[in-house]
Amino acid sequence: MTLTRSFKDTVIARIGQDTEFRDALLREGIECLLSGDVDTGKAVLRDYINATIGFERLGEVTNTPPKSLMRMFSQKGNPQARNLFAVISQLQTQSGVHLEVRAVH
């Protein structure tokens, strides 16, 4: 059977329909970044941003040009910590999800 939509389109559609999935995707993207899997984390967050707030609006609330944000989350992007944390803060505010980091031994 041939798929009519790409996997990415399917994920983006599900983000729009399923709040639990959307929240889990945000958490997964940030967990990937924290665990050192930066490329996967950026890719997950890029899809999350595209399906939720969008780069235009995110640029407005972070005072960062949207094209700079798109570059940050591109495959070759290398975001500065200050910019990355500003984006994460806004994504949490926009979603109503507030993530915590805690030490586990």
C-alpha cells in the first residue's frame, strides 16, 4: 500500500490533533538535547515549532529573526545556549507545559 502523505506530514497532523502527543514531542526534543543527541533534538523541535507556534510567531516573541531560528534548527545549525533557552522558554509558555530537570542517581 502506498502512503499518500509523508511521515513528517502525518506527525504534524497528529501534533495538531493530539495534545498528549504534542506535549510528549516537546519533552522528547528537549530530552534529546539534554542527553547530547543535538541533531535529533533540533529535528524534533523544528517539527514541533512548524506544527504549533510557527517560526514567524516564535521570532516575534523571542525577538529573533525567523530565518535565524530556522537556521538554528536546521541540520547544520549550531544554536547558542542563550537563543536555545529563549526558544525553549517560549515553547513551554505557548504550550502550557513546564518541564523540570532533576538529578537521578
